[in-house]
Amino acid sequence: EDKVVQSPLSLVVHEGDTVTLNCSYEVTNFRSLLWYKQEKKAPTFLFMLTSSGIEKKSGRLSSILDRKELSSILNITATQTGDSAIYLCAVLYSGNTPLVFGKGTRLSVIA
Amino acid sequence: DTAVSQTPKYLVTQMGNDKSIKCEQNLGHDTMYWYKQDSKKFLKIMFSYNNKELIINETVPNRFSPKSPDKAHLNLHINSLELGDSAVYFCASSPIAGNTGELFFGEGSRLTVL
């Protein structure tokens, strides 16, 4: 049973479209939720969310956490081909446990 | 000045061989990790080390053994390689175990077992 579930698993959109990626998680000992972007090599950090309803924003990307619904969304507006990547959601639980990753959403943006 | 560096980046070897992947971080972080990413891009924790102590050891085969000579290094040794070990192995570090959650990743080591 997966602790962190992402949807959709893959997505193909055209440049200029807006996309919403979803992540849901198990609540027990939840501490924070993180989003990463992985292109060809290592995942790179995008956002860390701990409080409900507070939007984090970076350029065309934004993310928000809903602790009541045990979920988070990552929005990308006016997508570009450079946004093509795997977007990984990860959850930090209390204690000495490392990040638990979801299986990722593979986003392909076509011109 | 790569923050987390891994070597080698690519490794092709035969079944049954023993191999090691090295990792070094120059961020002064206290905790280092090894993650395995399979062909479906699923990142799964293998080990984490905090101040040279193993604090998490997921259910990986005992053919895999992490070795940490000091706080800045965490090497991964694999005995008797199997086909299913083919994957990309990522080293990562974080400031304090379970504190911020943010991980700093190396570029990965792609292991192919023939």
C-alpha cells in the first residue's frame, strides 16, 4: 500500500495549457510535503508545504496543501516545453524516517 | 563545486560481480541517503546515515551494504549483483535527519547488470 499517491501518472499537453498535478498521502505522523522536478538527472526541489491553504509560488508554478483532504496540488500555468519532466511528490513523516516519494507524474508538453 | 557527487555515473557489469558506488557531499550535512530509482522512475529509500550511524535500513537484500568512513561520505557496496539490481542509484543529503525534509541529490549512478 502506497503512502504517497500521485495522479495522473502521465499527462500530455500543448504549450500554453494549464496543468494540475495531484498528490495524496497518509495522515499518520505527517510533517510536510515536498514537490520535486526531475528532468534527465537528479530531482530538484520546488516547494515544501506544511500548512493548509498557504500557496507557494515560483513563476508559473504554484502549489497548495489541504491537510483536511490529505492532498496537495501543483499547478503549472502557460506550460512550456521546458516544463516536460517527472514531477515527484514526497512526504516527510515524523521521526527519523526519510522522505517517502510517490511514483511521479510524467508531464510532456508538446509545441 | 558539486554539492553532492557520485561516482561512477555509469556502471555496466556482469551478474555475480561485486561493485561499489561512492558518494561525497560538501554541504556539511549530517544525514546522507541512498535511493534506488527503478525503470518506472519510482524513488525508494534504501539507507540513511546520520553521523555515521545507520538510522534507517529498509528491507533491502543484505547484498547491499552502506559504508560511511566519515560524515561527508556514504558509499554503497553491492555483492553478487543480480539483473534486478539494474537501476539508477541516487545519493542525497539533508542538514539534520527528519528536520527540513529537503534533500539535495547527486546526479545518480546508472547501474546496468548484464
